[in-house]
Amino acid sequence: MTQSETTRYDTIVVGSGAAGGTLARELSLRGQKVLVLERGRGEPDPDSRVEPRGKVDFTFIGRGVPVARGIGVGGTTMLFYSTMWCPPFDYFQSHGIELAAEVEEVRKDLPIAPLADELLGPVAKRIMGSARELGYEWEKLDKAIFQDRCKPGHYPYRARWNSRHYLREAVAHGADVRSQAEVRRVLLEGKRARGVAFSANGTEQEVLASRVVVCAGGIGSPQLLQASGIGSIGQGFFCDPLIAVFGTAEGIQDVGEFPMAAGIHLPDEGYMMTDLPVPKQTYQMLTLSALRPDRLFAHSSTLTIMVKIRDEIAGHVSSRKMRRVFGPPEREKLASGYRRSKEILRRAGATKIFKSRVTAAHPGGSIRIGEHVDANLQTEYEGLYVCECSVIADPWGMPPTLTLLSLAKRLAKHLA
């Protein structure tokens, strides 16, 4: 049965992750009537204990390369490691987008700073010391963490910023947030968007709005626009392939430290490296997939480095899958990062070094600025916008959250 709602909104936001939560907050603060539709479960409350981390969904690309995304209120911000990497301003300026003011606004909103020295764990300290001895400019990374709620080895859920913090503010200013509402298509009339059709509580429903902003992620957004009859979307994407490099070291004790506390970006080589002390369950999963059962129970004495590369835009996204093949440039970057990681780990006293299989993170680049959307992130359809990693027009290779928050703030000013 199809139902149509009589309530009309100024803006419908599809997705509740970094960009979606920011848009909901910014637009509701400006007096707009906003509806956020999220297909997963959860509550728009960062202190809620109801499914606090949402659901992890794995999509496989290439030859069995998994990419994880969060399905639930808060999106993938419920899974990320709180790293806030500054956007490349020159890149966005080349597309007619100024982000410096918005970046400063986000920095005022959120507790963005490197971890205090006393909150650095033994893995991060050992790796940073080794890297610096080898001449690397290995520095602490900005994190969005309420550090006054932390103590060494203890980083509670409520101390980590996620999109639910913004969503709570949005609801307080009149926004509606609906979970378990899966958007099926954008309603188009001629060359204009007029609302969305979605499924909730076993019924097919429609809701109208002056504009629709799709923030469903690098997988969900192109698939939604394709389902809406926009066929030019989804040709080519990036996915930032990565590996974890493990080594066993004496004198290391697992204390539950926070990942990606420090690292280095090597733009000329096309990759970054950081510490990555993952939880025991994740470590064992990666160890088994690497066919190293002999290291299965070495988690508490393991040093780990992540190598994440900037890949090329290639392949395609369709309604049910993502497909691409990594070529020699990607393989050489991963190999180079692996060689450097081994050097750092050996300097740190690690032995029995091995690497995980390739995984991927935050796909994007499939609804590109200058090709599919303009500088205001509007598609060829009036009132239909996209705001997430898909709009980034070139290979990326960096944590995108601060960039997405800033893009969403800029878009909110335009829409308001």
C-alpha cells in the first residue's frame, strides 16, 4: 500500500552520517523544516545505549575486497576512528569551492585536537618513536574526542564525537529523524525534484519537499540516483585501499588504546601510514584472512601500522554491486607502504611481520563535482543535491570526515 504524507518539508536529507547530520543541524538552526530518513536503526542521541554502534555492512568490490559502512542513525561516523584531516583547500578552490571558513566553524563546534601525551598508548608511542628515529615526520593526528571524558586505556563511547551529536541538536530545533526508513527513489517531475518515495513499517510512502539532499554514502547515493532514473551516475569511483601490517614485539601490553593516534601523509608517494591498534576480534579476523593462524593469539604483543593509498577512479557502481580491478599503480603503492612499515616495525623491535589482505574505506568519486553536480552540489535536476564522498572528483586517500562536515555546512548556507 502506498501512502502520501500531507506534511511538506523544506528539505529532505537522505542519510544521517557526517554530511546528513550536519545538514540537519545547520538547516534546522536556520528555521527550516527538515526530515532525515535513515534506513538503519538507532536513536538521534549520542548518549543512547540502543545499538550505539549501529550495523556494519560489508560490500565487496574487485576480487573480494571488502569495504565497511555503518547502517544506522549516525551512519559511518559510528564506526570511524575520529580522525579529522584538513581538506586540501587548493583542490576545492579549483572547483570554485571555498571551505576555509567552514573548516574553522567545525573546529569551533567540535573538540578537535591531537590526543594528549598521557592518552597515547604503548603501540602508538613505540611506532612513533621508531618512525622518527628513521627520519619520518610522524606526528599526532587531530581527533574529534572529548578528552576530558577519557583516561589512559579508556575511551568510552560517549567521549567519541559522531553525527548523533548534531542530530540531537537538529531534533531540538524541530527536525524529524526517522530510522528504518529506506528511500527507494527520488520523485522527479520534469527537471525538478519534488520529494522521495520510501519504505517504512511495511508500507510504501511518499513525502514532498522543496529540495532533496542525498547523503547516503559512496555506495548508497549512486545506487539511489540510478534507481531514480538518472543513468549517468556511477561510472568510476575510488575506495582508498588499505592494508594492516603486523609485527610481534616484546614489552607491549594491550591497554585498549585509540587507533590512528599518529602518522604521516606522503602525498608524492600516494599514501599515508598510521598506527592501528585494532580490537582483538578485528585483529583475529584479519590474521585468519591473511592465512596466519600462528599469530592468532598474539594480539596483546602486536604492533600494527595501517597503509592507506590514493587509488584511481575506475570501475562502476550498479544497483546491486561495485566492480573494479586494482592495477599496477595501486599494487606498487601498497608494496611501497608495506616495505616502509616493515622498516619501522623492525626498528621498533618487531619480528614475525606480515600484512593483512587488502580492504577499502570510504568509497567516493562517483557523482563528481564539475561533471554530475555543480559547485553548489546540485545535480542537473533543480532541488536535487548530493553531499558526501561521491562528489569528490579526484582520487582521495585521506580521512574525509572534516571535509564532509565542511561541505555540508557550506551547502546549508546555500540552501538557507
